[in-house]
Amino acid sequence: MRATVNREGKLEKGFIPRNLCVLCVSVAILLFASPVLAQQAGNVTVIQNATILTVTKGTIEKGSILIRGGKIAEVGKNIAVPAGATVIDATGMYVTPGLIDCHSHIAGEGGINEGSLSVTSMVSIEDIINPADINIYRDLSGGLTAANVLHGSANAIGGQNAVIKLRWGKDARGLLFEGAPPGIKFALGENPKRSNFTPPPGTPRRYPATRLGVEDVIRQAFAEAREYKKEWDAYEKRRAAGESGLLAPRKDLRLEALKQILEGKRLVHAHCYRADEIVMLIKVAEEFGFKIATFQHVLEGYKVAKEIARHGAGASTFSDWWAYKVEAYDATPYNAAIMAQKGVVVSINSDSAEEARHLNQEAAKMMKFGGMSETEALKLVTLNPAMQLGVASRVGSVEAVKDADLVIWDKHPFSVYAVAQKSLIDGIVYFDRKKDIELRAELEKEKKALLEKEKKAAEPPARPAGAGPGRPPGGQRPPGGGQRPPENKPEETKPVVGSGPVEVRP
Amino acid sequence: MNDAIQFFRTPRPLCLRDLCVDYFSSFAAPRLVLFAALFALAMPAAAQTYAITGARIYTLAGPPIEGGTVVIKDGKIAAVGKNVSVPGGARVIDGKGLEVYPGFFDSVSEMGLVEIDAVPATVDTQELGEYNPQLVAATAVHPASEHIPVARANGVTHAVSVPGMGGSVIIGGQASAIHLNGWVMDEMAIRRAAAMTVNWPTLQTGGGGFGGFGAPRRPFTEVKQEYEKRVAALGEWLDRARHYAQAREKGSADKFERDLKLEALVPVIKGELPLLVLANSDRDIKNAIEFCEKQKVKLIIAGGRQAWKVKDLLKQKNVPVILRSTQSLPVEEDDPYDKPYTQPGELHAAGVKIAFATFGGDNSAVGSYAVANEAGNAVAYGLPREEALKAITLYPAQMYGLGDKLGSIEAGKIANLVVTTGDALELRTQIRYVFVNGVQASTDNKHKQLYEKYRARP
């Protein structure tokens, strides 16, 4: 699930004053949100003098981008600045499309893994979006502007996803990528069969426990979904024919989502590792007449790239994570290159709030491992994930009429020395490094004041009767609630060693 | 479990190994020289004389040398400079357009101790018991681990393999400095005992784990008591080692009962072996410094995620820090978003000696080669580039007392070198040649073999 733990999990972090954090996050939201409030979506902005990596139309030196109403109106060398337009001078800087992460778990309030059943197609990430998750801002600061927030990988058929734009400061609804096709998480292999997971004492083991069982669970679910669909189709047909006095079949929210898959209205994002299970799912999908949108992780995808390409699925993989479990032992950083060579649309994802801060660097590595061209490598984190998520008409390249989701970098984004300076979504600057740095002193002052206040409040006489210990009086909870369970905080996780709770692995 | 073992020990034809070295390079390499070299490539071959000529050499002992030559002889760097003559019989590597750096050093790793993290049978980092100073990492470093060639092909020539990191262990055992090439440990070991691993006891009131299955919350006072007890126990171990050393020196041999644990701690209390203390919070770092000062033992802080909060103390006490990662999230929610990136530069500016390491874990080898990446990220946020290079070469060597043997390109040092197509910290740069302990080592590995095999699938 949260692969950050792989890199982060071994050391314990320091003491965190929880209440203070909650307070500061709310302060941070207010402060960071201010540039957003100052801008209007209808405003006209021009980014000038930039080296523009358009992805689809080559590189434009000393180019300009005209943004109107949140959309890219024009891209070119000589663009006149309309009266009243905001001008962003990007001399010596690079502009790319906003980066897109096809596998993320940020902004999830509470657990994102409803692991009690093997089929949980009725639950949805959309219902638990937490717009106050600081990782939204942290990822935005690395040039990420959109993410596919997925359910965990505990179940053969997991929950529904939420595609979001990282509009930091907006509410949960405001984060949703309007118009993005809905999707769902599937999972194959070690995680759904619970290979590396010890159930809490007293809990019975859950079917399936083998890859055979994983296939069975999926086939069984779709056999039911097909019957369900038949029932509904028959009803709709009779209703359309004008029959009266019809009784609608019973709604089943679990099967409803699967019916949408059968109808091609919901994208399947399938967590997988081994070549055999990838082929298995292709066969099941073809048996029931639906398509897999993306294979996720897909570390052995290079072994069956031909089959993936023939089915028409995309592949969303890691740049180079390897060997954290048996099914990841045949991983190779050349995976993306081989799959792309064999005609698969490939993206590089993060599965981690940390990794999502430098997807540009993960893409750059693919030039080293397998010799991808610069444009092909850049597509891995822009146009290709946009295609995989069904939003390529909106984002993924710097082209007229697409959404103005853009990143301004001080150096070529494939350089290890590059730092994102501004991240724009719908033409609005949601991250501005300069402003962020300027605000730090203010935040520090605010924090000190809050600490003082908390200290005073903790003194016995000042404490109002009945106040709970440690709860700061006047402490506001950020929208969506500030307390999150440990799995949202990889750095807080207890050391994972040897036979530790492997469930935290992707 | 048996399946897993067979799975990762599947034998491969060794002859194929060397033939795909550098196949993937997009540069017009001196292929003839390369292929000539391949026939002599073996995992440690007999000592050979090499000369890398016409390269830009980052010696890290002075400014870079343009068009310089490095001569490697008998495992050592024999000469380096602009006007160095090539000895007769030397294998010449045309370094024109290439850059030479000291080999990267992953100074806190689990190299060779962990093959597949989720398979306990392949993990040798976690012994039972809280105090295990007698354990030595080198004992269980698996020379045939697939992680070693992967790290090496990406420029990491040596590493410190650390036992017993994390968990409830206090003394994890002796960390070993090893070359990343060799048939057996005897050929790989640089120093079997390079540091004594200590996990600084932390004050954690609960949480952690997955999905709420972590430890339940406990009252702070209870946790603090336990913390103090553990620190006191650590002190007692060192005191006992001191008494043990005195008894051994003064007592008669026949009355002396040998204790392997205390024996292992003697070099620590004598100030010969540094404590590698894993500590991240400013409070833990501060406490560890106070403890080691009182105990008069050498200290390296490892982890150091909040070291920036105690940078003046670190400088004042001259304590070096091996940083876990620039590519990590800020510790606290209200830390600046870029704190992990800016911290190395801040520590350097304050005069603290730093190194970058990856601390093993699930991504052992992949993590190891990321050291250059991590160092590069720190440069983007204020660390001078040369300091970043030193932080993955010379500085960690100095911290372990290996500064006279490794970490820079100077005559007399062990020849651990990488030859690259460009800036060694950049992501797109290819590693062209790797020298370990004076021998040109293969840059082939499992990743490349899988690439070749499946790329060719019809």
C-alpha cells in the first residue's frame, strides 16, 4: 500500500506534539491558500521566456504560454500580452505539463484499505478525501498536479478510486478531477492472498489464500455481476418500451460497480506483480468482456509485454523498486523501457507521498535504464498517465485548450539539481516556492504563539472545567479532521524489520 | 520457504554475465578497449595494472584534473595527475570524455544481509536479544547476493553493512565495511568491525503499525521510565566492559572467564571503535551526544532527521552525522516542505561533517545506488557539489577511520573508482567502468540480464 514505508519505515521518528501539528496545518492551509484566493479563474496569465517541454509538440525555446479561463489558450514563440494579463517571467526556466501520479494514496482520511472482504467494490475513496492532508501540498511542491488516489491492495476486488487535482486549499469536492472516468482497484498476488500478513489474534483467515483463489474470487464476482446486469438490462428494456407497473430489481452497490465495469464505464486499475497473474487477469477480463485500464506495479510486465499490449491495457510501474518481497524479486528498472518498446502505454507512479515529490527524477532514470528518449521519458509522468486515467484531452501536455496545469522549474526537470518553482492548476498558482519561503517566518511566529497559548492553557488555573487533557482550547480542527491513523504517516510507523507487517508494502 | 530460496538462487551461466556489460550505453564508447578488457574481467582477478587516461578526474583531494591519468597497481592508486606516464604492460582505458570519481560509499546499509525483505529466511539483520555486541555483520554477508552487482553497476564500490538496525534492539552488533566485489568475505572485508551499532532508545508513546494494529498508546511517564532504564542499561554494559578490560589486563589468565559480549565492547570503551548511534529526533541526538561524552566513546550519529535542530551542538562536539535520506518527508507536518532537502546544506554551513547513506531496508541495492541521487538533491537546495561528492566518498570513510585508505583519488589509497559518462550525481549519467580493490569489476547484474532476456522475447 504505502511504499514509502519501504524507504522510511526502519527508523523511528522524533516526538511530535500532535495538537500543535493540527493547529499548524490549519494555519498553513490559510496561509498557503491566500495566493489562490487572490487569483480568479477567469484571469489571463502569460508565462514568458521559458523553455517549454510540450511533450506532444517538441521543445519551444524562449516560448510563451497564454492562459485564459484556466485553460491554455496559446503556446508559441511570440505571443502578445493582452491588456491586464498577469505576466510570469520564466527566463532561464523550464515549463512542463503538471506531473500526474497514476498510483497514489494521499488525501485519504482514515484507512484506505477495507480489508474485511475479498470484494469491496461498494466502498469509495471519494467518500474519504481529506483536503487537509499536508502531503497534497508536499507533492504539489514537487510538480505534481493530479493523482489517481486508489484503494489499498488487500482485496482481489478493492474499492473505487478518486482522481484528484492537487488544488491545495479547496475542499474535498473541490479536489476531484471533474469529468475523470471513475475507476476501481483490483489486486492480485501476495497482498490479496495475505502472504505477508498475520491476522490479528482471534480473526479467522480469509479466502483466498492462493493465486488460484484470487482468480476464483474475481470470476465469481463477475459471474454474479453479469446476472445482475442481465436483470437490470431486462428491466430497463421493458421500461423503455413503455411497460408500466414494473418493479425495479434490487440495487446492489457491490455489483453496481462491477456492472459499470462490464459496461466499460469504470476503469480497472489492477495491482499485480507476477507475469502469470497478469495473464490470468487478461483472460478473466476477456472472458467477461471487459478491459483492464492499467496494470499497477506490474513489475514483471516486461515478461508479458506482448500480452498486455495486445489486450490494450496500460502499465503503471515503479522506476526501480526491487526485492522487497518474492513477487518483486524479478523487478528490473528496465521494465518501463521494455514494455514501451513492445507497444504498451507506460507510466511511472509513486505509491508514496514521498516518491510523488520527485516523479520527474524517476522518469529521468528511464533514460539511463533502457535508453528512452527525453520525450518518451517525460511522457511517463505526464501524457501517459493522463491517457491511462482517461483524461488526456484535459491534461498531460502543453497544448492549446488543455487545462493550464503546468510546472515551472529552475533547471531541466530531468536534472537532479532542478527545483520546482511554481505549480499551476487550471491556471492558478497553487504552489509558489518564493512565497512559501517568505511565509515561513510568519508561520514560525504563529507556531510560537500557539505553543505559548497551549502552555498557558495547560496551567491548572487557566484550564476551564471539563476540558480534556492535552486538547488545546480554541484549537481548530482543519477541514476534514486532523487526526489520522498511523498508516497515513509512514515516518511514524514502527520499524518494519524482517517479518514485520508486510501489508504496508505496495 | 524452500521455494523462495530456490527462486532466488537460480544459477545463471556466468559466461553471459560479462558479455552484456555496457550494452545499453547510448554513447560511442571505446568498445574495442572494452571488449578486450572483458576477457580479463573476473570477480577479483589477479592484481593488474591499469591506466585510465585523458579523463576529468575528481580526486576530491584538490581541484578536478582535466585530461588526467590514474594508474592502478597492486590494488592501489599508484599515481594520479595530468602528466603521469603509463607503465608498460598496463591495460589502458581511454577516458576521453569520461569522468573519474572515487567509488561511492553507502556507509549505512544492509548489503548482503537482506536478500528479500519479506522472506525471513533471507534476512540476517535481526538477532534475538537486546544487547548483541558480539555479532559481526561480515559473518553473514552473502557474497553472492544479487544486490551487490546491482549496487556496484551503479557506482557503489563499498558499503558498511549494519546488523540489528531498528526494532527493540539496543546494541545491534558490529557493522562491517566491505568491498562490493569478491568470492568470499575474506576478499571483501575492508574492516570487519567498523562501528558498533546502537539503536538509541526512543520515547514512543504508541501508534505505528498498519491499520491501527500498532502498539496501544501508553502514558508518557511510563515510556520515559522505560527509556531511562534502557539508557542506564547501555551505560552499564560499557561500564562492565571497562571492568572486564581492566580485569583482563591485570588478572591472571587462568582465573579469567572469557565473555564474548564484553570483549566485543572493549574497543568501544578504548575509543578505537565508534558507536554508530541510530537517532533521529533532536532530543535523542542530544541525549546520545551527552551519553557518549560522559562515557568517553566515539560517536557517529546515523539517521539524523532532526539534526538541523542541534547543528550547533553537533559542530561544537565534533560529531559527524550520516543522514538517512534527502528523499524523505519532513518529520513534522509544519516543517518546511523542503526540510529534508535543505538540511544537508544547513548542517554543512554550520560546520557539521555529513554523509549520505540509505540504511538498507527493502530496497537495499536500489537504495544504495540512490546515494548519488540523494546527494544531488541536496546540491539543488544549497549543499556545494564538491561537499555532496565528499559526503558519499571521503567523509564517511573518515567517520569510520578509513579516511587514509578510501574516499579520494590519491596515490597509496585503495583503488575503488567509478568512471562515468558525465556528472556522477546526475540521474541520466551512465556508469562505464567500476574498479573495486584495484580490480576492474563486472557491471553486469540480474537487472541487465532480465532486460536482455526479455527484450529478445519474440
